[in-house]
Amino acid sequence: MSFGDAWTGPVLVTGTDTEIGKTVVTAAVAAAAQAAGLRVAVVKPGQTGTATGEPGDVDSVTRLAAPLTGRTLASYPDPLAPLAAARVADLPPLELYNAVDAIREEADKHDLVLIEGAGGLLVPMGLRPSGEPWTVADLAVSLGAPAVVVARAGLGTLNHTALTLEALERRAVPAGVVIGAWPTEPELVHWLNLSELVPNLLGAVPAGAGGMDPGVFRRSAPGWLTPALYGVLDDWRAWAEET
């Protein structure tokens, strides 16, 4: 796909796996878009692991990027896939079209709505009215939303990323890739992976960015992303030489 136009409306942020950097990438896109003057909402359909008492993903995004709106649709105590967490806790699972309606409601009031998934693309999120499970891939299809795929920088990323992009392509969901944690001292494997990913690459967020001072994070975020995600990174060769 062409990445020439900046993405607006609902945009899914998914990943090739769990603990991949989706939350920090979501915050980076939110910060860059707000710096460009957009009204931004961040929606987390299913937050799990709330029993630990740690901040939820929307809380983390709000701390780093301060979007206009942050919203979690359903929360579950156990650190499991959202549908499994709902069943274990004997709580109502999130219904697909309730999630669609909630996101469309935010899209009516904002220029960009970032939807942060849970785990990978095909993790069961909740139930359809028919009782069948649904995934964030189904959510993207229902919303007509493109997807940002957050990927690792290191070994194994090419296969996982290709599988995720292929699954999205089969569903006619436009997608691009952001590296979730670019290492401070990249090795040969990281550079080789980068060269393979460049045709689909929308950004690369430095490792440890989530621990930055929020002000520094917001000022830095546009430099990590391409113009499709409201950044200023437009030459990967120059970026690599600078890095």
C-alpha cells in the first residue's frame, strides 16, 4: 500500500506477539498526531491483568502522550487473553458490535482513534451475538480500519511479521509496521531485519522510550515515525546513518 497520506479515523494498533511495545507505539502515534493538531482518542477494547494493581495501557498512554480521550471498554483481573480472562473471572465478555459502536462514537468526536489490541492479531477478544469469538482482526474489518503492526527488531521478527501482514492482507486490511523497541546498540541481525522491513515500515521507536520524561517523549515521537503516522522520518538511509 501507499503510505503517502496520513491515517485518520479508527486505526488498529496490533502486534506480532505480546509484550512487543504496542502501548509505547500507541503513545508515540498519539503524541505525534496531537503535535500535528489532531484530536486524538485512544481506546483499549479489553484490558487484562488488572489484579496486579499496575497502571493499565490507557493510563500509560495518557501519562506519555496525554491524548484528548482515553477509554477502556472492558477490564478483567487475570493476565490472560480477554475472552479467557472474562470466563475465568465469570464476567461478561466484550461483545463485538458494542466495541464497534463505542469506537465509532469516539471517531465522531476525534480526528484519530487509536485502538490498542491485546497480544497478537488473532487473540480471542470477546463474543459475537452468535456466541462465536472475535479478534482485533475482525474489529478492523468491521470498522474499515487500517492496522499498525508492532514488531520486534531481532531474530524471528521477519516470519512473525510476514504472517501478521498476510493475515491482514487476506482480510483486505491495509497495514504497515513499526518496530516497537529499536536497540541502543543494534547488531547485524537488527540491520538486516530493518532492510527487509523497510518497504512496510512506518516507524521505529527506541528501546526504553516508555521510561522517558513525558515532555521529552512528546517532543521526540515525531522523529520516530513516518508522515503516515504524523512523524517526520522520511529517509531510512539517513536515519540509519544517524543512528
